Amino acid sequence: GENVEQHPSTLSVQEGDSAVIKCTYSDSASNYFPWYKQELGKGPQLIIDIRSNVGEKKDQRIAVTLNKTAKHFSLHITETQPEDSAVYFCAASRGGSYIPTFGRGTSLIVHP
Amino acid sequence: NAGVTQTPKFQVLKTGQSMTLQCAQDMNHNSMYWYRQDPGMGLRLIYYSASEGTTDKGEVPNGYNVSRLNKREFSLRLESAAPSQTSVYFCASSASVEQYFGPGTRLTVT
């Protein structure tokens, strides 16, 4: 089955800095890679996703990059703000199967 | 739209007790899921239902049962709770690849 590794487990940055979270996956058939944000006391919420036919996708201050050859993908947050503080999960799934395998999460702390 | 709702929000059980966690969605999604979240372990799939009338085991199904009551509702039952089932439980639903999560149920088994 799929195995998703996520690093780092904790990331502390100053407001305005950039933050990068990295994930690797094992199943070369995976072709959908979502990122979820979980605020304290809430369920995860999709913030951005990327499919295997795209190398990069951007939405305002967040971007995701995918390297299919190396089987890794990353989340980039620029100009971080205190409200970006949350746990972020990466995931990978195959087309036709809507069952993602999640990474273990990264706790991002943005200091004002 | 309420999205995905879960009841209860908190529960404390004694070892050996049983209980059912309820989940409902109002988005007309075919697929529903139950996850557990433990510190440092991410989200692990317990059971899922790809469509009304079907259920399948996920990564960690032991000690749990599920019922897809209708298209809206998907319940998770602990028949004989154990301390190892202390966790936060999330229900999710999806029409395609994006999953929508409920607010979670925090369960403690003593």
C-alpha cells in the first residue's frame, strides 16, 4: 500500500517568513495530492491540491510543487501570518480510489 | 448547509462499555469515512463506505463496526471499549477526491 512520509513534525517561524513542508510517497500510481489544514479543535479542511499532470499550483500565499520522478511534493507558505498556525497534513491517493493516505502532520507555529 | 455533523463532541467510557458515534452529511455525497487521530500518528482510516449499502475496512478496523444507515448517515460502533481506543474520531464525506470533515468526537476510555 501507499506510504506517505511528512517532515518536519514541528515548524516554528516568525511572522512574515516563509514555511515549507515536505512529503514523500511510495506508490508511483498515486496521482492526486491534497493538503489539509487543521485548526485547533476542528476537523481538517482542504486548502490546496495538485494532480500528477501538473508540476506546480499556486493560490495566493500558498503553493504546492510536485516532483513525480522523485515522488515528493511540498507545501510553500509565503508571508506567514499568525492565523496560519495550525497542523498541516499532506496526502496521496490513486485515481479511481478516493481513499487518501495521510502523512503524520506538521504543526506550524507562526510567532507574531 | 451544516456540512458534516458528529455527535457527541466528547465522551468518557469505562473499559468494556459500548457506544455509537453518529455522523451525518447534507451534501448528498456518496462516500463516507471514519478516521481516528492520535498524537504523532496523523489520520488513520478505520472504515469507509463508497456508496450507500457498502462498507469496507480501512487501516485500523479492529474493535470497531460501522453501519451506513442511508446516504446521509454513517455510524461507528465500539462494542467493548478499550483504553487503546482513546482518540479523536473524525467522520468525513466526499463526492470525488476532496474530503469534507466533521468537527470530531473526543473519546476517552478509562
